[in-house]
Amino acid sequence: MMERPPQTVAHIGGIAAHVGREVTLRGWLQNRRSSGRIHFLTVRDGTGSIQAVMSKAAVGDDIFRQADHLGQESAISIRGQVRADARAPGGYEVDVAHLELVGASQDYPITPKEHGVEYLLDHRHLWLRTERQQAILRIRHEVIDAVRTFFNSRGFVLVDTPILTPAACEGTTTLFPVPYFDTATAFLTQSGQLYNEANAMALGRVYCFGPTFRAEKSKTRRHLTEFWMVEPEMAYAALDDVMALAEDLVVAVITRVLDTRRPELAVLQRDAAPLERVRAPFPRVSYDEAVDILQARGLEFQWGGDFGSPDETALAEHFDQPVIVHRFPAAAKAFYMKADPERPEASLSVDVLAPEGYGEIVGGGQREDDYDVLRERVRAHDLPEEAFSWYLDLRRYGSVPHGGFGMGIERVVAWICGLQHVREAVPYPRMLHRLTP
């Protein structure tokens, strides 16, 4: 008896390389329909989906009957020959010669019918299996990889910063306290920036990339209590350097996604035209100019306030592409932001606003590098000076002009994907009233 040649285990995403060959696919049953003596099985494996055609004549009565009772999301392994078919979704099909049930699934809770958002969030661990959510997560992966490639290629060093911190970075009202043994209370980090400033004094150009936490009781479509942020910091850098880096990063990320994730954008029915308009240089306007624009558009905005969602949306609509706003009022920014030497009531700060109503995606600026000024700021904000003594040390031992920013990954993903809410831009969203699954 002739031995069967070893199985070729293939991935659907690379199925084109196996046309005319017999392969084994391992995945899950996404959908099934039957026509007489033929089953049409839609199989997905995480890299894509494909139609598998099973005839009773090819597999025999037992396997054919087994397939007739397979539930949605049953885990299966199929063996069959790959063929090109222009009529098939994706352009390829598999003629099934054998099927093995790996893990049964019955009464799968997410069906093709409409489900409410809360129901889907309650079943987020299963919702991720749908084509739309897979497309979003693939784009998220591409954004993260593009960010890392961007900074690594420019000589930045990734330096991790702590998640448990002894004090606030931007204000005590948005901290999550955590009992730290029986000696102290720690807090989940709001940002890695302060530690990253120390890292920059050691390594010159650095970035950190990880989860951050904000205990804001916000229910807007732009807010999560746990989100991911990339934060570069540069020694010997001024505000103009920070703005140029942020602009280059946003362009690099958008370009990468357009180059590699067009199929996923198509799944999301995302109009790519607004993304294709994202090119440097971005419009750059001062906070003062932004106020004039808002007032001219009929918004009741007064100098000194921070932008709300309607204000950011109006500014983005005015330019129809990302816009850089700089020199916000010092009173509206964090204690560590350096004041404009030519105008002390303004700060050397910057936000990058995304178009299409997605708001701030980058926030940063030049940091205060004077020891005496920073110490007074700590005191003025009623922050514990002892907890910030190490941070003040950076201004005592070789202080230099420096700056950086933070870019929220979920907001960028939501903008690129055209999502209505950032909750779909992260695998397991944490919001004001949601901590599960």
C-alpha cells in the first residue's frame, strides 16, 4: 500500500500559493449552507476565510451527515484541494476530501441577526471572531507595528516605565488607587512621561509604549479608563521639534495602513479618501488663532478654556485634515509644561487634532527645565513635593531643554477605521460601567 504524503498545513491568508495542491486547513466554521448533496462551508482560521465545498460523493455518508449538524463556530480541520474560482469570495475554494471535528459548538450566542451593543460587549470574547472586529484588530496591530518601526528607525530607544506609581502625573482626581502592601497607596499610571524624561536624560531619545489609566467618569465616545499610549521624549528639543515629530509619526502610521490594510478598510466600508489627504505639512495654528476660528464659526468659546469635543470637531472641519494647535493657555495645561518666554500666560504645548470629528490624538509640548520654576509649580498644584523630588533632580543635574508627547492608540485606530466609539478599537474595553469580560 502506498503511504499518503505528509499533510501540508496551510493558512487561508496564503492560500493562493497552494492552488492545485491538497492542503489541511485548521479553523472554525463561520457559516454553512446546503444544496442537495453538497455542503458549502465557510471556514475561517484567523488569517482569512474561504469557502469549502463538500460533496457526499467525495467524503462519504458519515462525514457528510456529520457536517450537516455542525454548529456555528465549531472547530474543524479539513483536507482538500485548493482551486482558483473567480466567483468565490476571495477568489479561491477548497474541494473537501475529509473533515474532522476538533471542538463542537452548539447554540452559539452571536448569530447573523442584529444584536445590541451591550449584548455584544457582554460577549466581547466571542464578538472578536466576527469579520468586522478582526479587521479592526488587524489595523490596530498595523498601527502599533508602524509606531514601533517609526521610532526604532529614528534611533529612539524603547524604555519601559512603571505602571504602579507613587504620585499623579497630571492631577489626583483621575487616579486609580491601589493598596501597596500595608505601607502605602500606589496609583495606576496616567502616563509614563515623567519617568521618560529621566530616561531621555540618560539615552537622549526614548519612547515608552504601554497601558495607561484615567479614572475620569466620562461616557463620551472618545474615552476609555484603560488605553494604550506611545510617548516619545527627546533631550535638547524645543516645541518645534515636538510638532515636527508628531506630524511625521501620524503621516507614517496612516501611510503604512493605506499600504498594507486596504482589504480591512474595505471590510469596514471605510472611505479611504480622507486618509489619503493626510500629508505633511499639517496646518499649524496658535491657540489664539484657533479661538478666532471657533468664534467665527459661531461657537461660544472664550480664551482660556480647553477644547471640548465640539470645539475640536469644528477646528478639524475647518481644515479637513489633521491640524496642529500650539501654545495653549498655561493655566489649562499640566504643571510640567514650559511657559512661553515671550508670553508667560501661554505654554509651549501642542495638540494634534484628527479630522472627521475624532478630536485630539496627540498631546504634548516642551517641558519646564528650570528647577526653581518647576518646584513652584509643584507647590502651586498642591502636589506632594517629596514624591516629585526625583523629578526635580532632573533639573538639578544637567538640565536641558526637552519635550515630547503622547499619542493614544485607540483614538488613532478609531479614526483610521471610521469607528463611532473607541470601545471597538481595543480588544477588551474598560469604561465607566464596564469591567467585563
